[in-house]
Amino acid sequence: MLKSGRLYIYGIFVLLIVVFNFIYELEHNSLQEALQESIIIFPLTFLFIWIIYITRGFLMNNKLIINNKKIDPSNKIAGAIIILIKTIVMSVLFRAVIKFFFDDGEDDSTFSEGVLFLVISLSVLLITLFVYFFENYLSIIENRHKMEIQLSKHKSEKIISQYLSLKKQLNPHFLFNSFNSLSALIHIDTHKADAFLQELSNVYRYNLDYSEELVVPVKKEVNFIKSYMALQRIRFRESITINYQIDAPKMKYLIPPMTLELLVENAIKHNIVEKSNPLVINVTTEEDSIIVENNFQPRKSPVDKNSSLGIGLKNLKNQYELIHTKSPTFNIENEKYIARIPLITPDI
């Protein structure tokens, strides 16, 4: 079906062709013959354009297979061949229709059979090219509009992500706990205090360096989460454990920055973390996903679902809608909370 906007444009185009043909026929034939020809040509030409429109759309969405090879119509040479073949076929059909309706058996010396077919072929070619160029132009405009919408969405998600990242950088509870731990270590073990300060510096440096990036390598995320967990282990000691089983090739794959930190922070905030009930977090890779799972032992007083973490998970899903065909999943399976994050190939 022709879209309503295209219907009007092609209708006007066909009407112009009919008007010019009517003026030409009026100069050489009677008014009755000119009207009769125009009445027949209008629907035939419109039907012809509709066929071109349909076949073009079909070929663009379904590549031809010739000798077990796919022919891409978007390729310039393949497109030119398709237009040429279509012109020849439609010219033969159009000539047959004209002969059926307008051939009265009288000898017309104005045009020879060959010249008439050439005129019809040129007319068909011009109309076919018009349809193709017009549809290509509209496709470019539509794709540009879609890209603008996608960019607008991406900017919105990026602003939210940057806000959440900044919020974490200035998290008073995190700073309070970190400085308390640092103060205690200074008096107990200066070497551990120095190492703690170095890890704290790594955490904030990563926030500042990569919070505005679209994606980062898994290796950088893992190094960052190791620094983050070093701080958490000072606070929780043996009450928290994290294990890594990541395939070496997957270290080059990409994920949005702060993804692992968001999931680990989510596990700590929503679960009991005690010596008698330690929290165990596993970070692994499986096929084209990185998995963060923890034993599910929710706090008796649940955390507010409208917290920044809830927004963070939703924002992570929204980011993936813009940059990947798959989305993260979050499920509880066999008393474990499992987050599966799709990995993005590094060659995009």
C-alpha cells in the first residue's frame, strides 16, 4: 500500500503526465480522442508507479538470490541492472497495453514501431528513476529523523548516567565509611592505610575518567571493581567475598562504564552482609554475557525501591536499547540473584 503522503505526490506526478499528454494529443487529434486517451493513461500510469513502488520495496527488504549469490539492490551496479531490467519489462507491457487500447489498424507514419518503443522505454525509464530517487530521498530523511530521535534518547540516558555517577562520587555515606576506615587504619597499620588511600584514589579517578564514555573494556571495569571491593572489604572484612572467573578473550569486550559497580553495590545494599551470613559475589562470563550473581539473602527492612539503584538498573536497560540488540536481565534463580549483562563486541 502507498502511504497517504506518497499517494498524493504520485497522484500529482501522474496528473502532470496526463495533462502534458492531453495537450500534445489535442494538437494532433480531436478532443474526444485526447480525453479518451487521458482517461485510460491516468489509471495505467498510476498502476505502473504503484508496481514500481511495490517491487522496489520488496527488493530492498528481500535480497535476490541468483546462482546461490545474494544480490544487494542498494549496490549501485546491482541497482542499475534491476532498474534496466524493470524498464525493459514494463516497456513491453506498456507497449502491449497501448497497442490494445489505441491501435485502430490504420497505418501511422508519425512513428515507426522501433521509434515508438524507444520513446515508451525512455518514458518508462524516467518514471522509474523518479520513483527510485524519490523513495531513496524519503528513506534518507526518515533514517535521519530516526537517528535524531535515537541521539536524543542517548543524550537523555547519558545525562541520567552522569547524574548517577556524580551522585555516587559525592555519596556522603560512602565517603563517611571510607574516611572512618582510613582514620582507623592510620593508627593501626600505616601500610594498609596507604594501600586503602590508593584504592580510594583509583575509584574516584575511574569515575572522573570514564563516567562520560559510552562503553569501556571489561578489563577496565574489572580493575575498577577490584579497587572498589578492596574498600568494601576493609569495611565488611570476611563478611563479603567476591570471585572472578572471566575468560581472557572477553576482557576486550565492552560494557557501559560503572556497570559492575552498580551491580555489586546493588548486592551489598539489598542483602544481609554479616559474618554469620556472608555475602558471596561471583563475576563470570558465559557465551556473550558477563554475569554477576550473589546469594540472595534480602534484608528484613527492604531498601526503598525508588532509590538511585532502581533508577540505575532501569537506566542500564535503556542504554542497552540504544547500543545493543540484547538487554540486561535480572532474575532470582535457586536462591541467587543473577544479573546477565550482554557483552558488546569491540569492533563496533
